[in-house]
Amino acid sequence: MPAALEVPNNVARDIPPPLELECLKALWTMGEGNVKDVRRALAANRNLAYTTVMTVLDRLARKGGVARRKVGRSFVYAPVLRRENLRRLAIRDLVNRFFDGSEDALVDYLRNGHFSPAVAENVDDEVRLDAALL
């Protein structure tokens, strides 16, 4: 495993802001949906206005994070950004910002972290799997 990642400084900007990410999560689960569908999926955690969800999805479409097609009078949205790609970006950002670019430091932290005994037993296995993503 390499000691450090070389990642451009703008990686954090490539990670969608929280509300955009929530909309993407809903679309990843559904596969595709219109504003009403996404709003309904988000309703369990957030009570957002229809126009707010519409604006967020429009912003994601302009950025290339989702594709949309016209169906009747509304748009149907589908995710373009892949969950796995965003996870990799987020891990790289975490490693660079909190572990001085060292993947080994992140792995050591996870191995020596303060986890419940049940989680601690699985950390080594999970770290090996997640390290393959880096």
C-alpha cells in the first residue's frame, strides 16, 4: 500500500454538498425518479418543499451528477455519479485532510480506534476490504 495519495486540492469540491448527496442516495436506491419520488424518499428524514428538491435536482443535472429526461410535464432523474466513485473521493479527502495523506495512518487509526468489541473484531477484515478501494 502506498504511503500517501496524490489528490488534487479540489477533491472536496467534487463531493456533493449534503442535500445533493441525500438526493443522490435516494436516486441510487430507486434507480430513477421524479421530484415527487425523491421528495417522498427524503421525507423520512427531512420535510423539504417540492421546489427545494426540484432546485437541488436541477443543480445536480447542470453539474452532470444526474441525467434527466422529460416525461409528460415533469423530468425523471437518474444518477450519473456512482456511489463507489464518491466514496473513493470522500476517503481520499479524509486521508489527505486528517491523516496527512497517509493511508497507513488511516488504517492504524481504524485498527486502534475506540470501537465496541463486536466491531473491533471485524475491523481488520473490513480495513483490508476498504483499503482495496483506495
